[in-house]
Amino acid sequence: MTTATTTAAATTTAGPQSTAVRRLLALGRAEATLLLRNRTALFTALVLPLFLVVVLRSTLAQQAESNPGLDVDSLLVYGSVGMVLAFVVYYNLTAAYVGRRGELVLKRLRTGEARDIEILLGTAVPSLTLGLLMAALIGIGGSVALHLTVPVNPLLMLVGLLLALATMIALAALSSAFTRTVESAGITTLPVMLVMQFGSGLFVPLDVMPEQLANICRLLPTTPAFQLIRVGWFGTDGSAAATGFAGSWGAAGSHLVTGGIWLALAVWGAVRYFRWEPRR
């Protein structure tokens, strides 16, 4: 038997070779199992965002009283989708990174075949999947129930969604570096959560803010991605009249640039400060 034949036989016996996709799916399944066993994490991911949706509707109704013409229905669905992504992806993923680091799971995974980026993305798979499912249910269900218009530019919505998710993953990895325990994640993630909810136009629409404050908020890390989703959905970010498919790209230009810069900074910070094992 030749060397080539021996090698081929050994490969066949060992089964299919490990690939990046297989490793991601394996890590994702393991993380999903841990998530389903964690009642606190499930409550935070499933119940808390839905409670905030009720609070958001009341808040928007009050704002509409002093701002006639405010589109409460569209802002309710848009804000609800954003808050679900913030809690389910950013907060939940930060706690997951801290928990796996404390259990030395991340350290052990680095000794195997999986690359660093695969470990981080594999850990994020359940949070991303759950967040997207909940956002889709709220977005589609809310749009049908409230008779919202069909998205002006679905492609732009997708770009905004991908930018939001990528930024949240990077911010979660960065936040985990300054979080010692899973219990303290609620404190260390609070500043970013407040920026997402109040500074990105989810709880308080940028339309009702003073112009200077709104301009500052448009420069915050997560605002561009959420505004891209809004422009792609409704044809405007609230600063100008609604436009069509072609015009939405022009309205999205500044958000694309600002969002890309923040994503690059967040990724740099995550690579620079992320810790794979507990600090001794």
C-alpha cells in the first residue's frame, strides 16, 4: 500500500475534515445549550425587551402630544426592533463572553483548531439568531398590524442591520474586557445601553430633540446603523422628507461613513483589549 493510499484511508476513517463553518456551528450549538439552561439570560433576552416595548409605546404617545405629526406607529416598530437587538445581542453576548472566560472555556478553545474570530463568532451565534428572530417577529408583525408601508430600500435595511450586529459584537467583546463577572455585566454595559436607547433615537426620536443635540447623537457609535435601518425602511431618518429607493442612498451616505468608522474603532478596541482568561 502506497503512502498516498494510506493517507487517504486515514482521512476517510477520521471522518469529514473540520471547516470554519462546522466549527462555528458546533460552537453555536454548545453556546445555545448553555443559554437555554440559563434562566436569567433567557429572561433578559426574551421578557425584558418585550416589557420595554410597552413602555416605549407610552413614551412615544406622550411625545406625540407635544409634537403633532410624529409617526408613532413606525417609530414604535423601529424602536422596538432596535431595543430587542440591543438587549439580546449586545448585553447577552457581553455576559456570555465574561461567563465563558471565567469558566476557562475560551482559553481551552484556543488550544484547538478554531481561530480566535471563529470562537468569538461561534459564541455569538445563539444571541444573533435569537435577536434576529425576535426582531423579525416584531418588525413583520408590527408592520402588518399597524399597516406600515413596505420598506423603501430593503437592501439598505440589510446593510444597516449587518452594521448594527457587527458593531454590537465588537462592543460586546470590548465591554467584556472591563467586566469581571457575569453579575456585573448589567453595570458595565449600562453606558452603552443608555447610548443605544436614548442617543440612537430608539426611545427618544431624534426628530423631537433640539437640532444641536440631534446632530451630536447622530455621531454616536450605534446611531448610524439604526438610522440606516430607518432610512431603508421609511425613506427618511426624520431630518428631511421621505424619499424613494434612489434617494434613500443619498440620505444614507453620512450614516454609512460614520458607521464604518465606529465599526473599525470598535473592532480595534476588541482586538486590543479582549481577554481570553481571567485576570490573575
